[in-house]
Amino acid sequence: MDEQLKLLKKINRRTRFTQFLAWLALFFTAIGIAAGSKHWFRIDDKTKLALHQIQELKQQLPNFALQEKLSVLEKELNDNFKTNKAHLDKAMTELRTIQDSTQYIADSVYVQAEELTKQQPDVKIQTPTLKDWSLGEVHFLLQTAVQQFELKKDKESSLISFKLADNLLLERGDLDLLPVRKKISEDIAAVNQYAAVDVTALSQKIDSMLTSLKPVIAKTEPNSKNLELLPTKDETDGQDNNNNSDKKDTLVNRVKKTINDAVIIRKLDKPLQEDLDIDAKERLYQLFSLRFETLKIMLLQGDNENYQKQLERIKALVNNYYTDEKKETYLEQIKELGKINLSPTLPKANASLQLLEKIMTDKNIMEKSDNKLGLK
């Protein structure tokens, strides 16, 4: 019994120890499983993080390539900048050298000019004499004479200016200016030979001709007789007829009278130009007035071409509206007006001015040369 009890106790102890080992193994197994699971989850997190980083790197790869290109470009720019800076430094050095040499040359030229100026003789300021002033006045008078004649065609003013210039030369008494006086006399002769248009006299002729064209309005018998298209019977012929024939003739005469009043035939004893009524003559005179006023405007403007054209228009009106007796008189007057040239050729009257200017120019040149040689 004792042995069995011992054996049972021994078996119980072994069994408890085995259970302890089994529970211990199971505990360590659970701990291992837990540690393995934790390690697996950690590896999984790292794997996901690695995949995310790989995706970010894939997205950043183009930027890395661009940054690489930019770095290469920046390097090239830096190299070019360094090269250009070296060239610019060299050019600036050359420019400084040129500037220094130019400044030196300028300073030396200034010093030389100052020395040459000091070596020049003193120039005396010459006050114009009375003769110089009179010669300038002669030149001004000749210029005025030429301008008055060529621009305004004013003979009187031009002649006065020429004569005043000649008197000044006479008072000056310079033998060198005698050719100028001779030229002035030739210019005066040329101006005198110019036949200027007398605008006032010509305008009066135009007004007198227009006055002669004005119609004389008088109460006169008409120059034409009315002719009946259908002549009617006299009243004396109707008294010998009977009553029926009188009634018939009266009706016929009324019809004839109506036709004669509607259609009028005139037999002209004089030409149509003289048979115009009062209104027609007034209108014709107004037309002539317009033509002659236009003619006077052309006269004042000196427009010879349009002046002649206007005379031709007036001549055509005279030919159309006047008889032979008056026509010849008017046409003769128009012919006389047409002989006048409003734009005659102007003769040259500037020989004296040109000669004086040449003498004054030569004199100035001589004086300058004398001053340079130190003769004055």
C-alpha cells in the first residue's frame, strides 16, 4: 500500500510537472505567436512605408532630372559670365587707356590753341564809317526798287527808289561805283519802257460799255402783227343775210374766234432781238452785267487767260441778241478790250543790284585778306 501510495504520489508529481511544462510551453508558444504577429505587422508597416516612398520617388524623378539640367545650365551660365566678365574687363582697360590718351591730346590741343591765341596780333574793332552806312542804304533802296517792280509792278515806287539810290551814289562820289550808276540808269530805262495796264481807265471803259448796253424801255407799238388762223366774216356781210344764216354765221364765227385765240401767229416786221419784251430785255441786261462784273474781277486779278475767255462769252451774247448796226459797234469795243494784255512780260531791272552786291562782296573779301596779312 505504501508503495502504491508512493507510486501514486510520484505519478502525481510527474503529472503536475508535465502539466507545468505543458503550460509553460503553451505560454512560451503564445508569447512567440504574439511576438511573431507584432513583428509581422511591423514588417508590413515598413513594407507599406517603403512602397509609399517608392511612389514619391517615382513622382520626383522628373523633378530630379530637371534639377540636374538646371544645375548644368547654371554651370554653363556661370562659365559664360566669367568669360564675358574677363572680356569686359579687358575692354574697359583698353577704353581707359584710350580715354587717358584722348584727354592728354585734348589738354595739349587746348594749351596749343591758347598759345597760338596769345601769339595773334590784337584785332582792332573797326567802326563803320559814313560811307559804309550810305552804301548799305543804297543796297536797301535798290532791293526795294526791284521788289516793287517785280512783285507789285509798281512803276512809280520803283522809279523813286532807283533815283534815290542814284542820288546817294552821287553824294558818295566813289569812282569805283560809277558802273553801278550806269546800271541804275539802264534799269530806270527798262522800267519806263514797261507798259503797265491802266486798271482804272480800263475799268471805266468796261462800265461805259455796260451802260451803253442798257436797254431803253419805252412804250411803243408792237413790231409784230397778229394773223388769224381762220379769218371771220365782217359784220356788214352778216346784215344782208337772213336770220337762219345769221345764227349759223354767229356760231361759226365763235368757233373761229376760239381757235384764233388759242393759236396766235405773228408776223415780225423786225428781227427777234428787237422784239423782246421788257422783262426779257431786263434779264438780258442782268446777264451782261454779270459778265462785265466778272470781267472786272479778272482785270483786278491780272488773270489774262480768263479775261480773254470772258470777252469771248460777251462777244457771243452780242452776236446772238443785237442787230447788225449795234453789233458792229459793240464788237469793235470788245476787240479793243481784247488787245490789252493783263500779264505782259516784265523786263529785267536788277542789273544794278547784282553789280553792287558783287562789288560789296569783293570789298569784304579784300578787307578780310588785308586783316589777315596785318596791312590794316
